[in-house]
Amino acid sequence: MSEYRAIYKCRMCGEEYSDSLISEYEAEKCFEKFEKGKSIYHSISGRNDIPKVKVHICKDDSLGLADFIGMRKVE
């Protein structure tokens, strides 16, 4: 079964970065929750929760908001 990384993009600095690693099954469940208007996906394990928005510390120490933009497949 494939694994996926949650990808975020900061509104302040534009940096794109990866976060939690989850299974293909959980990635599908995450999108289902977000489509229903939920603001966070609580993973089955409880260790890899995926929020729609996170605080991001930019390289210049500014604070920005990073939006969940998708899942990248991990080979």
C-alpha cells in the first residue's frame, strides 16, 4: 500500500513543505473529512493529525499561516 505526505504552503512567505506521513487509506479518509467541511483530520493512530491550516515559522522568523494543499505520494 502506498504512503502519502501532507503538503502545506505558507501564505506569508510562499514556502511549500511536507509534514505527516500517512497511508493511502488515511489519505482518502482525510479528503473525505475536508470535503465535509471538517478543519482537521484525526488519524487512526492519533499521531499524524492533519489540520487544514497550520502556523508556519518563516525563514525571516515571521509567522505565517500554511494551508493544506494536498498529498504527495512517497515512493
